[in-house]
Amino acid sequence: MTATSLHPAPAGERPAHRDPNVLRWLGAYTSSAMGDSVWFLALSWAAVQAGTPAEAGFVTAAGALPRALLMLGGGVVADRYGPRRVVLGSSAVRCALVLAAALLLLATRPGLWTLGAAAVVFGVVDAVFLPAAGALPARIAAPSQLARVQGMRGLATRLATVLGGPVGGLGVAVGGTAGAFGLAALLIGGSLPVLLTLRGAEPPPAGLVRRPGVLADLCDGFRRIAGSPVLRVLIAVIALSDLGFVGPMNLGLTLLAQQRGWGSAGMGWVLAGFGAGAGAASLLVAVRGRVPRPGLVLALAEAAGAVAIAGLARVPSVAGATCVAALIGLLAGLGGALAGALVQVAAGPAHVGRVTSVSTLAGFGVAPLTFPLVGAAVERWGTGPVFTACATLCAAGAALALSSGALRRAELPG
């Protein structure tokens, strides 16, 4: 089934941005995403301070390997047991882990091995959390509202970046890494009471659903992707874009800030600029609810974003880098919201956990594994060539999207 096969919204249906259930989910998601932002910023900064750029790359990539290996199974868990249950359980574990890391930092000064171990455990839990978090919107909103919900989700993510960047940088500067970790635990834990109030987020009773083996479930998810002309191209586009985007805008940005002498506060402002631009794009999608020719718009946004990523490493000042990052965020926010909506609509509620696990595998699982390569490459050649090489991958994703007639012609309901 393609994205064009779904029916428009029934007359009188409540828009997602006026649905109290969706708004409760949005609040919980925002709090959790802000906690993630603070956690990763603090971890990245602590690793850079404790070792060389290449060593810092290994630490920040440590959680990506278990995340990549286990994420497809996490999609099966989300579809079988319901995304709300899985998000609740994994969020509680994530909160406890980050709090334990904060307490450890208060008691001692951990080295790179300790930081890497914390990243590994966090990655294991993320392998279950991320597919469930991606599947949850499709369980609480009508298909005709998924584009708007994805825009709202993108807006929450970017708001978390806007607030999480400066707050995390300030936390590192004032309270050290321990203080930043404690703040991250508080924000992640704050989502739990709200998630408990969500309605309509669980699957049908287990007795009414045939439960094949895990491998059969995975194969069924892959068949869903292979059978959709939109999904099979879109998944590849997302993978290429994420592989080119994640390195420069995470570890690469930390190394760029260190080389330019911007400090943690400067890095936070650049991240805030990115979040503000992406938030503006997500707000547009959330308000409109539907963007004509979303596949074509996605491809054009990816192409322009690739050019902006290559240029970011050549901007000398914090103010200039913040402006370029805002442009990158605007384009990435638009493309990300449209890609997420297309994935959710084409997958359908019964397969959304598994399809989401595949679509997020590159960005959250495989791409961070390139952090050691990015760190070593920056150490040898500098940030400019590395950012340009990563931008080329984003451009390849845009070219693939433009080459697919099914994706260019795909439409969203609403």
C-alpha cells in the first residue's frame, strides 16, 4: 500500500492540535526529548574533555552498536505489546541510568571507559524505546491527522533542542557533567506520569491476535516495506540523509566548537539555532496539516540542506554558525516531518513499530557508529573536508528521492 491509497479525514474529525490526548503525549515527548538533548550534550562534552577527538568519537558511538543490533527487535516489541507500555518501561530505565551516572560523577571522576559503558547501556534501552516512541503517534491519532502529529512531534523535538542546548551547556558550565546528567534524569522521568494518562495507545487483546515468532514478525515488516513503492525508496533516502547528517551535527559540531574556541555555551547556541529553524518548519506542517507533493518537497529540502551542511564548517563566528544551523534546521525539520508522516501513513498501525525501527535504524543506530571515523578524519583533515564529505551523502539521498516517481507523486491524507 502506498501513501496515496488512504482516505481523507472524515468530516468533523477533531484536529490533532486540539485533541487533549495528543497534547498530553506531546508534553511527555517534549520533556523526554529535552532530557535526551541534555544527556547527549553532556556525554559528548565530557568525552571531548577526557580524551582525544578520536577517543571521544568512540565514546559517543558506544551506544550506537547495541542500538543498531537490537532496534529491529525493538520494533517487534512495540507492535506486540503496545507502544505506550514499552515507552513507559524503557523511559523508567533510562531515567534510572542517567541518575546513576550523575551520582557516579559526584563520587568520582570517571574515565573514558566508564563514560563508554554508560553510553552502551543507554543504547540498549534506546533500541526498545525509539521504535515504540515512533509508533505511538499512529496509535493515538487518526490516519488523516498523522502529518499534523508528525509536525507537532518535530516541533517538540526542535523545542527540546532550543531549550536543551543552552540549558545543557549552562548545566555543564555551572554544575559540571554530573549536574547536567541529573537534569537529564529529571526531564526524562517527568514524562512518566503524563504517559500513564494516554488513551487508545495499546494493541488489541493478545488473545485476538495471532503471535508468530519474532523472526516471522520481522520478515512481515520487511515485506511491508518491499511491497510499497513509496516505503522502499523512502527508507533508503532516510538512511542516506541520516548517515550524512548525524556525524557533522553531533560530534562534528562539538569538535568544531572546540577548534574555534566557542566553548560549551557557544556550541549550545549553535544547536539552539538549528532547533529554532527546524521548529519553524515543523510548526508549518503542524498548522497546515498537509503539504502538497511531500515527496518532492522532501527531496528539494534534502538537496538544499546538503549545501548548508557543507558550508557550516566554513563559518568562523558563533553568530554566523547559528544562522547557518538555523537554515539547516529549517530544511531538516521540513524534510523530517514529511518523511515521518509518509512512513507512518504507508506503514499502517499494525506494522508501524517495525517499519519505524527500520527507518530510524540508520540515524540512531548505524550513523553514530561513524563517530570514530568522523573524529579521526577531523583530527587528520579538519572539519571542512569532513563536513563536505558528509553533505555529499545527503545530496545522494536527495537525488534518489528525485529519481523515484512514486515518491515524488506521493500524497498525504487530510
